Amino acid sequence: MSPKSPPSPEQLALRKCLGSFPTGVAVITYASPEGPRGATVNSFVSVSLDPALVLVSIAKTARSREGLDDASFAVNVLGAHQGDVAMHFAGRPNECLRVPWQQDAEVPRLRECAAWLQCAPWRSVEAGDHVLFIGEVVAHGHDPSDPLIFHAGAFRIDKPASPHWRPPSPIDSLDRRRDLERWSDAGSTTHIVPV
Ligand SMILES: Cc1cc2nc3c(=O)[nH]c(=O)nc-3n(C[C@H](O)[C@H](O)[C@H](O)COP(=O)(O)O)c2cc1C
């Protein structure tokens, strides 16, 4: 599939199949000449303990594809209360959102997350319409809070863990579903399957 061609019925069916695999949600953050940037991903996986390697798969059409070239980055595993942060970095910037940037971090990263990993660039590998960015973990931390979960094209929360959390209203849910479908229809990645 070329980056801009609409997905075929077979590709849509594959997306739906892949979406039955529940994942966490992370924001990959990095420095750019314009300031700190981030992109929401669910393609984050751990790769190796020795050396300590992790991987994210980024669509070639994404702005972060260039931003992550040979760049240090941070993986911010989102907590159950951070659905709004996920959407903010998924191409729907929310001017009213107070992005919880960690001010004194060496590599831009977010506060209030379930976990964070600071990574040095290790390798990148082209894989179809995506690039796999493999980073070596140089620092990390985590909080015993519940993670945000993505499954079948929607955010799931097993149980509310934070006083900031409120159940999404039906209208919020509809808006988010439309965003996820729009993002998915744009063919920017094959990681999410809208239902
Ligand atoms: C839950 C969720 C998971 C996503 N996972 C990925 C992913 O793994 N890789 C990817 O390239 N885009 C993924 N996206 C889409 C990007 O977040 C979106 O294209 C974003 O605008 C990229 O930002 P950028 O263009 O600044 O890099 C995901 C979006 C959502 C809502």
C-alpha cells in the first residue's frame, strides 16, 4: 500500500483482526528545533534486556519519522487517566490541555505517566510503510498506576485509578471513535483496527 492509497478490504480486515490484540498506549517524545514534540503509539514493545532495547514502529508519513532519526527519545506509557493526552499527540491537538512536560528532563518527557523510558538511538529499520526505531534504554521509572489500554479501536479502562479520571461521556466517546477512524482511514498506520 502506498502511504496515501485508501486501504483495501483485505487491509481493513487485517486491521480489524490486529485490533483484537489489546495494547497499552504510549507517547514518544523527542526534542525538535521548534521545541518538544510527541506522537501517540501503541506499537511500543520491549525487545532485549542485554542490551536494554525497546522498539516503536512509526508510519513513514508521520512527522516523528524524521524527528526520531538518530535522535534520543522517551517512551511515556500513559496512565488510565490520560486518554486526553493520547488524543492530543494523535493529531488532534487540544489547546486547552495542560501537557504535563517534565521540565528538567534531559530528553523531553511527560509527568504523571504509568512509566517512562529514556532511550538513545540504537538502530532504525525500514519495514514496509513504517520505520522501526530501536532505542537503548538509558534511564527509566514507573508508577504503580493503572495503564491506558487500547483494544478494538477504542480506549479501555479496567478500573479508574486516579482522582482525575472521569468516565467519558457518550459524546466524548463518539468524538474519539470518529478521530480514531479518521486517523485509521488516512492509512497512517496498520496498528489500530477501528470497529
Ligand atoms: C491509540 C493510538 C495508537 C497509535 N499508534 C501508532 C503507532 O504505533 N505508530 C504510528 O506511526 N502512529 C500511531 N498512531 C497515530 C499517530 O499518533 C498520529 O498519526 C500522530 O498524528 C503522529 O504524530 P506526528 O505526525 O507528529 O508524528 C496511533 C494513534 C492512536 C490514537
